[in-house]
Amino acid sequence: ARLTDTVGALAGQPIKFAIGSQQRSATTDDNGLASVTIPILSRPGAATVRASFAGAVDYQAAGAAGSLTVQKQETHLVFSPSNDVLPAGATSALTATLTSADGSRLNAKSVYLIASGNGSSYVESGATNFVGEVHFGPILLPKGDYEIVLYFSGAIPLPDGTQILTDKNYLPSTVAGTLRIENDPPVVECPGEPLAVPLPAGATLACTVSDDGAPIDPGATTLLWSQLDGPGSVTFDAATSATTGVTFSLPGLYRLGLTANDGGLSTRDEITVAAITVADLSHTAAEPGIAWNGSTVLTARVIPPAAGATVNFAIESGGGSLDNLTAVTDGSGRAMVTYTAPMGDTIAGIAATLPGTTVRDSATVFVSTSGTTVSSVQQLATSNLFSLQTPEQPPAVLVTKHGVGTPWMGVARFYDNPCPTGQTIVPLGPFVDVLLENPTGVDSLDVTVDYTGTGGDPVLVWCGPDGRWQPIEGATVLTETTVEFTVMGDTTPSLRQLEGTPFVIVEQDASLPITLGWFLAQRNGARVDFRWQTVTELGVA
């Protein structure tokens, strides 16, 4: 304000300023001017500003008035973290800060938080404290991407409709950010050990599946079984369930997978199944080829070994009678019975059965009277004692590796005359070997062979590239019925040469047949069991 008289400016005079009830005073300068700064405490709208001079000895009182408009002050709203990524299962806590245009923090003001995304929304409100802050959370949100918007006053889009809020002194403000809750893939766990399934019977596959429930859409995990590998076709009873029945069209090694998909991520676990067709069957007599006093021992093996399985032996004699005996397998999977046939009779056929499997030996075994012997190898070969009937379909051989990696699958193959030249072995039955289908990366194989011997020195031989029977170098005799050898990739015979090559045990200077049993091997420090599906009976010329 400026104070003057008829002559000019009045200096050094007190002037009082007022806006409503707010007052401030100032003294005029040499130009008669007085000025003050008054904080606006009036509500927004029209206001009157008054300046007054109370008068002096030489001057009368004077006053003046003016008008102004009080406007709402701008505000600023921020929150932290404004763009955040959280792992699955974590919680989110947000802090909002409200200030005026001059930076003053505003107390007792309502702030709204709205999170939206994945087809859902979340609303929370709070009042600022004395430092202008409001804390939200922890906010439990499903996994996914969200837009976070904070509102102070103004139009607030609530789920049940937009709400208009006003503040008498301050303008509205908003701020937006993002929040991501990451999705974890489903967890699928199937049995790690290979599963042996007898044919034609099937099996039940049972896996476990868990998920974190994200994303909300679709909000569910879908499952699907599939065949990844195998020689035949696979039928799933419930292909979209974690537990399903399964059947196989052909014997062999199958790789099956269960895939879980939550709509954003998928996971697959695999299970290896060996579909087998027969059990191992062998029979021996008190003297090879002769059942002294009618006593014959019959054995069968469950593949892979399983204790407590009941095996039924059906023995058909040459006279037409049929006897049935049962035995329970021991810890190695073997079941054994002793059968007494009538003197002078023959055993025309033997069959061993357990659920889903059957193996039949159509050999003719002569049961003699006490004291009768037949020692000629040619006679034994001619009478076809103990020979096994070659099945129409080669049985599968399960090779279980107790360690890391993929199990091996072998196929038993039969030969009439596998080594044509330089032959020193007269077979009493077909020669059998195991062909490894996936031996990639195998450098060595330590093999221990258990067999039924007759006291002679055991020799392990194989049919070499020149078509002649050759001893396997490095074979070590452990006992009268055990021989051990190591197959190396750079020795003769190499492991790859032995794949698909018949190799058998014979006894030096022996004229009686022996039985080749099963293999125990060591591969890279992990035990490997080679369990034969059938037994080869051999004699030495």
C-alpha cells in the first residue's frame, strides 16, 4: 500500500494489512510504500484485502480495500517402489507421500491405492501421517503383472463405481506404477527308478504335481501324458491325470513323460518303463542230463528281481500227466522247486508262470533209473537235453543301472551256429547274447559271471571277427562257478565288438554242459545288473 498527503509520500508511518482475521503491519518507506507477506489461510474463493492508516497528530486516518481470489493449491503424490518385481510367494509393501506445491508434507489426507491386472482388482485406502506418508500392505497379490495407481482426491474408479472426493484446500493428484509377481512353473515328480511291466498286463503310473496357482487365468494346471520313445505304441487310460493305467503293444524300453502346464509355464518329468514278456526259467538234474532217482530241480527268476512273488510250475510228463508246483521268490527273484518224475519217464514240457508272464521250456528230460549214465556229448546233443525253445518274439532284457544316467535296454538274441569256423563248442541249445541298444559313452565294463559249473577250469570265450571261438583275455577265475573279466574300449574284444556277439562260458576238459547265469557289472562306479531272460546250456566237444 502507498500512503500520501496533499503534498506527497508520507514516510515512516505504520500501515496495517488484513485478509479476514489475518493481520500484518509494515512501515512506509521514503516513497510511502509498505508491504507485507501474509500466508493464505482463507478457504478458496473471493477474499477482501484491507490496508489502514490509524492517523497521526498532523494526519487523519485513512484506508483502502481490494479483492483477490484464493485458489486451491496443487499437490504431488509419489510412492515407492514405483516399479517392482517380486518372486512368487513374496508380499508387497508400498509407501505413498503427499506434498503441497511448495513441498510441505500434508497430514491427515486420504489416499487410495488401486491395483488391477490378471482380471482382478485390489483397493486399499489410508490417511497420511504427520510427515505426509501412508503405508499400504503387505499386499498379497496373485502372481502376474499389475498396474498400481494412487489417488488423492478427485475421481477415484472404485470397483462399485467412480467416487468423487474433494479437498477444500488442495487440488487432486495421482501417480501410477507397475508391480510384477513372477510365476513359478509347475513341479512334476515321477518315480526315478525304471519300472518293469509284464506283458500283456499293464501298470499304473503315479506322479505328483504341484503349482503356485498362477496365473489367475486359467487358474488351473492341465496335465498330459505322452510317449517319448519306445518300440511300440502306448495306451494311457487317463492321459490328463497324474495317475493313469498304461499298456504296451510290444516289449522293450519305453520313455514316457507327464507335462504340467499352468497357462504360462510348463514342466515335464519322465519315467522309464521296461515292458517284459517272460520270466527266466532253467532246470537242472542231480547229474547233468540225468535225473538221478527221478529228482529234478526247477528254478525260475522274476525279472527284475522281486521277493515274495508266487511262481507256478506246470510239469508235463511223457506219460501225459500234469503236475503243478508253486514256490515263492527269494530276495534275488529266484523261485525253486524239486520235482520227482516217475522212473524211466520223461518230462515233456515245463512252464513257469507268474501274473502277466509265461516262459515255457519244451525240452525233453530223460528220467533214468539209478546208476544209469549217459556221458557222450553227442548223445546229449542228439537227445536235445535241456534245450530251450526259441520264442517267436525275442524276450526283452532289462539292464538296471544303480546310479545316474539312463538305464540300458538289451534284447536277448538266439543263434543256431554263431561261430562257423574253428568250432570247439557243441551247443546243446541256442547261443544267447545281449545287445545293448544305447551304450554310447561306455568306455569299460567290469563283468562277473555266475554259472553252474562241474568242477572244470572255467574259460570265457567269444566268437571273434575271424569266426573262431577265442578266450577273452584278462578273465579271472574267482571260484569254481564264477569268472570275472573287464571289457575295455581299446582291448580285444572291445565292448563294441561284444555288442551283438555271442560270448559264453565253457570249462576246459569238461564233457558235460554248464549253465550260463547272470551278469553283475560295474560301469563308471555304478552297479549294473544284466539279468538274462533265458539260460543257455552248453557242452564242450
